[in-house]
Amino acid sequence: MQRPFANHELKLLEFLLTVNESLYEKYLPRWRAQIETCTVREVNVPYCLAISHEDRLPGGGYTTLARDLIAIDEGVSVLIYAYVIETRSGYVLHSLDIDRLDGEALVKYPEPGDGLMIMEAGKRIGGADLRHVFKESDLPPHRKLP
């Protein structure tokens, strides 16, 4: 069922966009406008939200934003990330995903702010230091958008 973003979901996505702002400056105004008016639907679980948009270009780009967020829920790491896809009119937000890494349902929804760790290419680049729960790794950089 399609619905608008809940306030707490919207605030978390806005925070995720803000931490990615320096990498996607030319896209941010469009994405912020998109989330003001779009609807979402839950995909399998309440923490995977598909964002309404026009159809993806056949063979068009599909990637996560370069920076992810890490939260802790009852001592378990929670990965927060968003996908973008390429459409005829350019890249749009496709989904907001919040994955508790043990597969269990969230007990407490992540709150945007200094309590979240900011990750890029598997390394902590800011925010809370949660490396005692979520280890760094050597990941390749995300694909850059044109």
C-alpha cells in the first residue's frame, strides 16, 4: 500500500542525504523535492521503503549512495542506506533501507544525528565511533554518478 513518508522516516532520509551532500550536490535539490511529494511502500518489511518515481531506463544505472549510516539497536549493528536509479529525466531516489544485521525486527528506530556512524567505502569518516560493534572493511568506492 502506497503512503507518504512517516515523519521519523523522512528525517532519517534527509540526514542521510545531508551526509552525502558533498558528493551529490547537483542531484540533491531534485532528490529533496522528490521526497516532499512522493509516496512509499514497504517491501517485505517496514524498514525497506520503495520510493515512488518514474520507470528505470532499460540498462540504466542503479547504485547505493556512497555514504551509509550505522546505528546500534540492542547491541546489534543497523545499516542504513539508499539506492538511486537512472530514469529518463535523471537519477532519482529508489529506496531507503534499514537493515538490522541479525535479521530481527528493529526495537528502536534510528534517530538522525551524532549517534550514527558515517561510513564510506567500508571506513568510518565521521559521526559516532561504533567500530566496536561494526568493523571497518576494505570496500571498493561506490560508482560515481555522471
